[in-house]
Amino acid sequence: EPLFRSNDLVKNVVNGILYFVGILSVIMLIWGGILYTTSSGDSSKVTTAKNTIMYAVIGLVVAIFAYAIVNFVLVTSTGVGS
């Protein structure tokens, strides 16, 4: 049996990318919260902070769904899963 199977490699690369996207989304969520609390009522800063938070949450949801889809496809096609 080969040391690295291509399915394991694909799974590891995709999971690594999704892990990075998840971490980045959490960092942006925290940054949006900091922007929101320091906006001092300035409507443009509040809008920027809300957009940052919204896009961070969307990114986190996309990363979670992508992780689930990749694992589902790998499990159903090859039996390789996490």
C-alpha cells in the first residue's frame, strides 16, 4: 500500500484550507466586534463593522458546509473519512 493515497492527500489539503478559512473567519468576527464597540456611534463605522461581522459569519458557515460536503463525498466515493 502506498505511503500517501491520493484521497488522503486531497482530504488533508482541503481540510487544511478549510481550517485556515475557519480561523480567519473567527479572527474577522472578533475584529468586527472591536470595530463595532469602538465606532462611537459613527454610522459609517457601524455599517463597516456590521458588514465585517456578517461576512465573517457567512465565511464560517461556508467553511463548515464545505468541510461537511468534502467529507461526505470522500466517504461515499472511497470510504475515506475523518
